[in-house]
Amino acid sequence: MSTTYAAEKQIAIAAVRRACVLTASVFNKLVKQETLTKDDKSPVTVGDYSAQAVINTILGRTFPQDPIVGEEDAADLRGDAGTVLRERIVELANETLTAPLVDGEKEEWGLGPSKAQTAEQLLDAIDRGNYEGGRIGRFWTLDPIDGTKGFLRGEQYAVCLALVVDARVELGVMGCPNLPVSAADPTGPRGCIFVAVRGQGAFQLPLDNPLSAAGTRLTIPASTPETLNLLESVEKAHAKLSFNERVAQILGVTRPPTRMDSQAKYCSLARGDGGVYLRMPTGVGYKEKIWDHASGSVLVEEAGGMISDGRGQPLNFGLGRTLGENYGVVGAGRDVHDKVIAAVLKAKSEEEAQKL
């Protein structure tokens, strides 16, 4: 078995698992008890900052030279106005970092009962996510809670971490605390970690012991119009669902779409729970962030699928913090990807003709 990125893989899995424990704790302690508003003290803000502090602390101990493209920075936490929020984040992050080691973890990763951090150390860790990205060199990209509305509803969200080297995603790890272990048993056990290293395949691991479990290898099955369906966002602001309906008609898809928040859609595609990931732009100006697609793209590719924009061109993770001009994102098995792109282009031409 290849050992390329073996250390990065183990450490990323450990970091994502701990962040999943933290976000689940935030949901149980805060979401069920507080008004769900997106102000500075909202549970999702606490979870975002705390999870980023934990993962960046671990990466700072293990790969101190690697920059990080993250979603949050600590500016609002440093002044007097941020005191209450800062104290809550420090408490949660340290609770997570100092939890006892589990199988496969190492103390030198910055984990264990003696590894509490000061508030300033944790704020500095959060700010390590300020890197702007680019074409050359290696960096990590992180979304500590992808799918914030799903998180607040107690539905699907994901903790997403990826390693990008010279503009190519080489490693992706996603933790999905609320995703059923098996789509065939939607009310059964929940909690999965998905991991892929380029050239080494895609795997699903149990959330409770991902470092010691063998994992299940993922392969996207062949599909037909009868078995195909679309994986879409729940939020209408995130995807043009009427356009998706027309694409499904062109493809002859008869099954209703599966709608869920976050990169959990990529995980579902990789293990064969749906045939097409389709996220087309809803308007002019919005640019997709690299942390929203990096982990999922390598997972799907390593499961035997293809990821592209809506024109069939590869996604470019070397442009900075975004994917550049938004032509949408399409993911599917290799057997149907070209057909999906053709359907997208046809639906797009029909849409343009209607404007004339």
C-alpha cells in the first residue's frame, strides 16, 4: 500500500474526528437551548470558530510550515466586545484538544490532557486560516462547519479538510456526524468519516474509531435513467433547482432528487446513494469557495467518478480562495458524466433562447 501522504492522512482524520465531536457537543449544548440567529454569539459561530481552532492547532503542531485557507479569522474575538464569545470558544476548543487519546492518536499532535492552549494561542491558530491560496506549493483548506443551516436543523453538515499541492487536491477528509452509516438504513446508526488520497481510493470509516478501523472502499456504481437521481442543495439560494429539474428531464431521470446540505452530497455520490451532484449558479457574481468542494472532489474522483464545472472543464483549485468564474459544479460516475454535461448545456441553451 502506498505511504504517500500517510502521515497527513492520519493527522487529518484525527483532526476532523475531534472537530466532529466538538460540533456535535455544540449542537447538544447550545442549539437545543438558544435562539437560532446568526449573530456573533449564535451556536454556528461558536462551532465554526472552535472547530477551526482545534484543527488549525493540530495542523500547526504537525505541519508548521503549511499555510491554511480557512473560512474564519479571529479579528472579532480579540476586543472587549468579543469577550463572551472568545471565552466560550476557548473552553470548547480546549475541552476537545485535551480529551483522552484514542487508538491511533499521538500526543505530539497536540492532543491529550496536558495540551490545553491559552486564548491567544487559539486565536492565533484561527488566524492561520488567512492564507490566500495559489498555484504553487502545498496548503490545507478547511470548512469547519459546511452546511450551517443543516447543522442548525440537526440534519446534514460536514467538517471538511483537504490538502492541495500545486493546485491539485491530493487528500480529502470529511466528517459527517449525522449521515446514516448506510443509506439503506436511514434510521440506523449515524456518523461517518470519508477519506481519499489521490491514487489510493476512497473509503468510508466509522466516526467513533476511524484511525483503527479498516474502512469500506467506495465505488460509484454504474447507473441507468431508472436508477439515476440528482443530489441537490436544500437551500434554493445555493442552487438553481428549476434548472436542475430540466436537466433531469433531458436525462430521463424519473426518481425524485435527494436534497441535503453540505459536502455530504459528495459523500453520498461516492458511495452510490445518488447518481449526479448538480450545483448550478443562481445568479451573477457569486464565486464558489475552494473549501466547499476540495474534499468532495477528490473523494468522488477516487471513487471512480468525475468532477467538472458545468461546461465539462476541470475545477481549478489554484486561483486563490475561490474557483474563479462560476460555471457551476457537476459530479457523476464516469459512465454518465458526459451525458450530464450535454444535458446541462442543452438546458442552458434553452434558457438563453427564452431570453431572446
